[in-house]
Amino acid sequence: MEEPVPHQLSHSDIQNVLKELPDWKVEKGKLHREYLFENFVQAFGFMTSVALTAESMNHHPEWFNVYHKVVVDLSTHSIGGLSNLDAELARKMEALVQRG
């Protein structure tokens, strides 16, 4: 399987991603989102699903979890900014959270 190639997002691209994903914002140069779940098991289940998706993309989130809260920051270290892979992973995370 060929590894996806990151392409840096332009300012316009980032604005389009934020319109598409209104719960996300850019914070400290990273795509940022905080998720709240009913309990720890739901939060951890979400993280497990995301982990499998991220591994399949070979693009891993920077994240933090306490009880029912999951805080996510996405950036592409190899290009020093936001890439198409960050936007794709954010979209996939939103799809996973919608499925519950």
C-alpha cells in the first residue's frame, strides 16, 4: 500500500476546511477540536476507533484524554504545518463521532 503524501494547505484551503468542519479551529498552528462524551468508556472507544484509522493513514493525532474529554491537535510535522492529511483525519474523526 502506498503511503499518502502530505500537501501543505493554503490559507484558503484551511478556511474551507473550517467551514466544512465548524467544530474545529486553528489553534497554535494546528487543527484543534475538543470532544465531550458521556463517560470514559465512550471517550476511549472513540480514541480506539481513531487510532485504527490514523494508523491506516500513517498519520497520528496529538491528543489528550481525561475522563469524558478528548482534546485533539492535528498538524503534519514533516511539512511544518497543516496538510491534506490533517483535514482528512479530521473528517474521518467527525464521521466516527457521528456514528457514535
